[in-house]
Amino acid sequence: KQEVTQIPAALSVPEGENLVLNCSFTDSAIYNLQWFRQDPGKGLTSLLLIQSSQREQTSGRLNASLDKSSGRSTLYIAASQPGDSATYLCAVSLDSNYQLIWGAGTKLIIKP
Amino acid sequence: SQTIHQWPATLVQPVGSPLSLECTVEGTSNPNLYWYRQAAGRGLQLLFYSVGIGQISSEVPQNLSASRPQDRQFILSSKKLLLSDSGFYLCAWDGAKYAEQYFGPGTRLTVT
């Protein structure tokens, strides 16, 4: 059974720091991995999608990497800003059906 | 561009009352549609998904049901709400299997 874990559950850093959020999954037979952002009381915003054949994807200050063999993905945020404060979720898609398997998220607080 | 709408934004209902939440997508045709529930402090749980009109797949047995009367309309219903139905309900769509998922703003349901 596929399980997705995100560590840490919460992270607080001062503005301007570069930081890394981690996502691990137990079964390497994934089709893709997505990173999302959720602001309090809001829906989810898709940040990056990495296909299983890819190693990384970049969007602005965000860079997501994928290592299928080790069951890990990282989301790197450069030069963090208070506006980056949110909960970050990762989810993997299984090869067999439409279901996404979700991590519980990392709550990120960027202090001004 | 594509837009996804959900209503109502918030809802407070007594135990035993019926429920109807609506989700519509604009700017795309034949999307895959999804209903998720997010309980407080927990991850997302896939409730239903639909790959076409009248085609509904249920992931979790419960007192909820879903319908897709039109291509871009997805409805979540219940005949009698339970306290455990409280949560944040999110609708999502994607254009193809394994594609990037996009989420609506969500409905906060409180069952009293």
C-alpha cells in the first residue's frame, strides 16, 4: 500500500532563507508527483508536477526534484518571502487508477 | 482559461438534514472530476471521481453520493448528514488521467 510522508510537519524560518521541504513515498511505482500549496481556509493551488521519467521541475523560485528509486521528492524554495507562508502538500499518482495519494502536508511560516 | 467554481462557500447544517454541494468547471470539455474531503488537521481523502456524464466511482463507502448530470457539473449529496461529515470539501478537475489536478475554492461544512 502506497504511503506518502512529509517531514517536517511544520517549519518556521526567517525571511530570505532558502529551504527544503521533503516528501517520501513507499512504492516507487508512481506515474507522477505533484506539489500543491494551500492557504488557510482555501483550496489547493498546483505548484509543480513531475512526471516519473523526469528528475526535476522549476517554476520561478521553486524547484522540485524526484528520485523514484529512493522514494523521495524535495521542494526547494529560494529566497523565501512572507507570502510563501502556507501548507505545502505533495501527492503521488498511482499507475493503476485515478487516485492521488496525499501527504499530510508541511505548514510553512516565513517570519518577516 | 479554465475556472472551477464551488458553492456554497460555507454551510452549517443540523444532523439528519440533506446536503447538496455543487461544482462546475468552465473552459474545458470532458474533464475528469473529483470530490475530496479534508478533515481538520488531516490529509485529503478522495470521495468520488467521474470520467464522464453519469459515470461515478466511489472510493470510500459512506452516506454521501455524487452525480454528474452534465459534462462540467459535479454534485455531492447526502440524504442525512452525520456529525462526522463535517469538513472542507474540495472539487478538482484534470484534463486526462495522470494530468495536473486543479482545485476549486472549497466548501466548509459544519454539521451541528
